Amino acid sequence: MKQSNRIWLPAYCDPNSFLPAVQETVVLFSRRPYLFQDFVGRALSFLKSEEVTKMGFQYDPKRALPCKWKCSDESLFGVDLVLYAYTGHYPFDKGRIGGVYNETALGAAVHHSSVNIDFGGSHVGYVPEKNGGSYGRIARPLNDRQTSTDCGYLMAALAPFKEVYDDACKNIFLFRPDGRQVIASIPNEFLQPGWSTNRIKLLVDIERFTTGPVPYNVGNPYTHKVAGRSLFYVSPEFLGGIDPRLPDQSFMTTEPQPIGNELTADYFSIYDSEAELVGGVPVKRFLPYAKYILSSKVAPYPLKAAVTSSNIEHNRLTDSVRVEEFRTASFASFTGVFIDIYDEKLDCYVNLFQPVGLSIKPAGKAREIEISAAEIHHIFDNLEPAQPQMSLEGVLGYERADHVLDSFSYRAEGCH
Ligand SMILES: [Zn+2]
């Protein structure tokens, strides 16, 4: 019988349990994001269109309440200003730190207006560089422009997971001692949770990653036990998944080499052994996605974290507007990822916005009409944007920031 270490995993981490899908970051970012100010202009113009009226959604700018749900980070202050400039109303706050959607604010918002226009999502800092910038940090002008994490909340929540994942990448070794089978030398704390006192546990999935333990043979020194480690034969499935174009086909050598970022999501689980659960699901709903966020080879992990979190919170938003209490109210909810850039020239933060989805719930309906990210781009790219109520120059301090959008040079690997 094949051995397994899955029995120690919480149910939500079991590789056999289904995890609802979230959007692929590389697909989403195969399209250029918008300057948030341009996005709002197009969004308001779209709401006035015949297409939306036909859905049963009545948009009267004099009656609609602009709402925001986003992190409290000051790098997102421009989002409030843009909504103010375009609508003439200060946006109602439906957000919490970390870009968490606050459904308890919904009753009050609907009390102010039965038509809510929502803009929200997670955010991520971006530092432009040639050939693709870096994610997860931003310069803070109030702190001598020193950089700090952005979104600080999401990065802090992921940091202990990142530390354990990086440690596993460096300390799981692969080698081929006798020129035949590839062997993995795995520290025992990555095989059974009791071997580590860290509350974050990373377990290599020996069912999938290996074909079984290496039997001890007195005449073969490489089969002799090393204190604190176990030896396994690596599965053909894992070896077949390694890109043969990689410069280091070093796993094929007699010298043990760290597994590095070949430790991908199919071959391990990572979880917080003290995470608060409700009904078997972590209260922090991104936790089951942590291994995908950390081990992606094609998407920078702070960006992937923001995309994942926006997906999860968008679900909470759409779920909350369907309840009977809000049946007569209408909602147009634009969800996306804010990309924050500190621009030296303007000496302020500028926000880009990559839409994740739009849901329109007309009054009287229980379910909303969903419009995908690809459709939003398709529709918006051919729209004449609405004009702001107040001059952007007066409210934001600048009219255009196209050079900031141009400085965004990320293209997902494989997408051009
Ligand atoms: Zn934040």
C-alpha cells in the first residue's frame, strides 16, 4: 500500500477536496490595466448606455451613491478623490483594512440611496522598472520615500507562509546518486507536522511527489539515514513536469541540489495550524490559496495575492446584495485590483485599476448580471468616457497621468 501523509492536513487542504476557482493572474494581466480615473469615466458612461438600461438597471447620477471598498492605505486616497471628482459625492465606505469588503456597511449605504455604484478590490504596490517592474512595495513620501510593503496587511499575512515556503525550497534536496533514480532528501518537518513547532506547517505530498521511501541498504551509503531527514524516490510525474529548457538540470547530478521553485502547488500543502475555522473553512478565506500564491512561476506573488483576494471579496459582495432585505435596491459593482504607483514627477500616488468583474443587480431582482473582465475591456475600450463633475486638476492636482500608465510594463509570461 502506498504511504500518505495527507491524514494530517486540515480538510480544506486535502488535495482531493475541491477548491473554488479564482482567476489566473497571467490571463487577467494579458491586458493593460486602466488609470483609475479613466476607468471611472468609462464605467459611468457604460451605466448610462442602452445596454445597461435594457438589463433593467436605471442609472440616474443625481440619485446614485458612489461607494468604495478598499484598504485604508493612504496610497489609495486618489481613489476617493477620483470618485468625488466624477460624481460630486464623497464615496460611501464599504471597505476595511486589507481590502476586505465590509458587508455590515451595506444596510446604511442602501438607506442613503437605493442605487449603489461600487468600486473596490485589493491593492498592490508597483515600482516601475524596464522589462517589468516589481510588486509588493511602494515608496512612502511621508517617510523620506523609503519603501514599505503594499498592501502591508496582505504581505504581513503572507510573510510567515513565505518564510516557510522559501525554507522548504532551500532545504529539500534532489540528487541522483547512482546515475539512475532521482532521490529526494526531505527534512522531517515537511513530512509530519509534529516535527516542527512553527504554527505554519508545510507538508510535501509524498503520495504525489514520490513513489515511496528509499529502502535501507547497508552496502549503499546514500540509503543510510541522515538525522532529521527521510529519503524518497521522486515520482516520474514530478520529473516530467520540470521544464527541460532549464539551465540547471542539476537534479540529475550526484550532488544534492535544493528543489528551489520546482516545489509547485501540486506537490505540497501549507497551512496555519492555529487558523480560526468556521464550518471547516478558514475565516481568512485566502488561506487555502496560499500555496498557489507562493509557488506560482509565472505571476509575482504579491500580485497573485491581490488578484486572489479581490476574487474572494467580490464573491462576498455579490452574496451580500442578494438577500431579501436589498431586493428593491440596485447595485452596479465594479471589482478589480488597484495597482499603486508613487510617481516622482507628480509627487503623489497614482492608481491603476485592472477590472476583475462587474456585477449589475437591477432593483427587484435577486441575482445579478455578471460581466467578465474580458468583456469589460472589450466594452470599455470602445466607449467615450463620461466627463468628471469637477476638474481633475483641481481635485487630484493633475489632469492626466498617462506617463504613469506607460511606466507599467508588466506582461505576463507567455502573453504578449
Ligand atoms: Zn493595504
